[in-house]
Amino acid sequence: MKPLKVAICGGGRTGHLNAILFKQLPDVQVSMLTGNPRVVDQHTRGKPMQALLPDGSTLSAHLDCLTTQARLAVEDADIVIITVPAHARAQTLQAIAPHLSTDKPVYIGAIPGFCGFDWLAESLLAEQPNLVIWGMKDVPHTAFDLKPGCSIKMGGGKQQLYVATHARESAASRQQLQQLLSRLYGPCVTLLDNYLEITLTPGNPIMHSSVIYGLIGPYGQWHRKIFPQPLCWWTECPELGAYFLERMDQESQDLCAVISQRLGIDLSSVKSLKQEIIEAYGEQIRDRSSMLSILRTNQAYNDILAPMVPAADNRAGYVIERESRAFNEDVAYGLVLLVEMAKRFDLKVPYIEEVLNWSVSYMQGLRDSALDYFPNHWPRTA
Ligand SMILES: NC(=O)c1ccc[n+]([C@@H]2O[C@H](COP(=O)([O-])OP(=O)(O)OC[C@H]3O[C@@H](n4cnc5c(N)ncnc54)[C@H](OP(=O)(O)O)[C@@H]3O)[C@@H](O)[C@H]2O)c1
């Protein structure tokens, strides 16, 4: 079989885990682009990387190429997987674009593909028609406790992996993509009809922002206060946060219904967040009676800390980190997109807008956002 050349861009948790898993497969070559020279250093010294699996076993891998240079990582790749957070994707795409092959199809995708990766890639890669743009709805496995260049722990895996392509891609390209991803992930890969099924699936953008708003927003019990100790996102989720989350989940569903109806597309695969969580975690949730109880009693969510940093000026305690991904990724690239999409359909989403506006002020304004690439003409085609 012809070797499949996979380039992973981003040497974080998701990047490490996927790279190690792919290296277990026959005829798959894996390169990884990282910004961390220490990871390259480990590789140069011949140290294999290890994935620690939930059953206690270990997988080892020595990648074919591990580099800080975009050209070396991607120049001959058949498939490129972007695993950096949404706010870092543009920079990564700009770095690799000049080095991608022009004389064969190159399947360039994001894991996870949320925050409108299809629109970003279209805007930055317009001149390269051989590129096939795709995204995966979620990460195939959670990944945590990264020791860069050395080891990564694998968490729970998804039974099914949902993938969508940019609307411009042909049926033949879609079929080829499914074959390539099935070679990497097995037969659990399902192709969705429309990329909006990924973009509109509710997740971190509404989850993280609503909980933070409920904690430290204007009506939160910790408004302008310092936390005496770090706080768990979900087991200590405030009632107000769960209330906003439930409202935002409903508005997100309303947006989906309007888009589905006006554009005449089937978005029935997009479920409410509540339903997604119940289906994903099943018996691990002790009490499914409300959003609050689902979040607080999901064992899979135990011990996950909210993003906090020590309070400034030597004061004892902690504050929610303004520079965290909950703002830079989830607010600037997730919530912003939802509100703009709703605007284009004259749909009111007051709860999402309230949380967005407060979050942006807490962030001291948006530096960059999904609006940098969201097409002006949408929902009309170009
Ligand atoms: N880990 C999970 O279980 C999980 C679960 C659900 C969703 N996700 C999503 O998967 C994506 C990747 O998450 P991850 O957990 O793999 O992240 P991560 O461990 O923080 O790794 C992200 C990597 O992206 C690169 N990067 C470049 N610019 C960056 C920037 N401005 N900020 C942060 N990282 C930057 C860095 O790679 P270098 O070190 O090589 O420079 C970094 O290590 C995110 O969108 C996240 O929301 C992850």
C-alpha cells in the first residue's frame, strides 16, 4: 500500500495523542509541526513518545519528522490536521500554505473543526484548488496531562467520528477523504452533509462562557470578588450559570431551526447540548433532571478546574484568567460567530448576546475574532 503521509500541526495534547495513534498503523508516516523546540529536542535525542491509555497500557512512537519548520512538516503531506486552538489556526494556516503540495489533492482539516474552520480555510487558501477542506466535529479522544515530547494521557473516546467538508468539495473528494480518515481512525467515520452541522453543534463556547458569567458576571455571587481556592468548572457550577447555559442552548437550537428552514437544509443531526451530554456520558451522570444537576453530577466532569490565576498585587486567592481559552477561543471564535449568524437571519438571541457582551468587556475588547473570516455574503453564496 502507498504510504499515507500525515502532517499534524500543533504539538499540544490532541496533536501528541493523534500522532502516536497514527504511528501504530502500517504504511502511515507522521510528521508534527510544533512551536516548542524542546519537543524537537526530545525527538532528536531518539526518545519515543508515549500514550498512556485508560486501561493502563502504553503505546510508543517515534515520529518520522518533528520540526518547528512548516516546510519540513507539510511539504509532501497527503493529509494535514490542524490541532491548534481556533484563535491560533489562521497563523498556522498562513505558515504552512506556501509549502503544501500543488500537484496532488491535499486534505486539510481541523480537529476539532468548530468555530467555522471551513470559512477560515476558504479565506486563506483560496488560491489552492487542490486543497480539500474538512473538519471533525469533536476530538476522537480527550487528551490530558501532556509532558511535551514525552507522554500524553488518553481519556474517553467517541464511538462515532463525524466529519464534514467545505461546501465546495466534490463528491469524489468527499469519498476519498472518508477513505483516508477510515484508514486512520477505523470504520467509525461518518460524513455529514453540511459543515453547519459542526458549526452549530453546541459545546464549549456556550458552556464555558455561561458558567463564567454565572460566577463573576454582574449578578454572580463572585462578582468582583477573589476566590479563596481554585474552583471546579462543573461540580461547582453556579445555578445562575446553568440557567444561562440552558437559555443559550435553546437559542442555539432556535438558530439551527431558522437556518435549516430558510436554507432548506437538514440540520436534524444537531442536538441540544443537554441531549449531547446525556448521550455522550449516559450512566456517568447521576441526576439528569436539570442542566445544573447534569453538570454537577457527571462523573466524567469531576475535578476539571476552571481557568484561574493568582490574584494580582499579592492578594491571596484566585481570579478567572482573562487570557484563557474560554475567552480567546470560545468567546472570540465561538459566541461571536453564533451572534453574527443570528443577526444575518434577524433572529434575537438575547441571552447569548448578554453573555458575549459582558465577556468581551471582561476580556478588555476583542483583538481578533471569527468575524475576521466569516464571509460577508453569508448566507448568500459568493
Ligand atoms: N485536549 C482535549 O481533550 C480536548 C477536548 C475537547 C476539545 N479540545 C480542543 O482541541 C483543540 C486543541 O486542544 P488541546 O487540548 O490539544 O490544546 P493544547 O494542549 O493547549 O495544544 C494546543 C497547541 O496549539 C499550539 N498553539 C499555537 N498557538 C497557540 C496559542 N495561541 N494558544 C495555545 N496553543 C497554541 C501549541 O502547539 P506547540 O506547543 O506545538 O507550539 C499548543 O501546544 C482546542 O480547540 C480545544 O478546545 C481538546
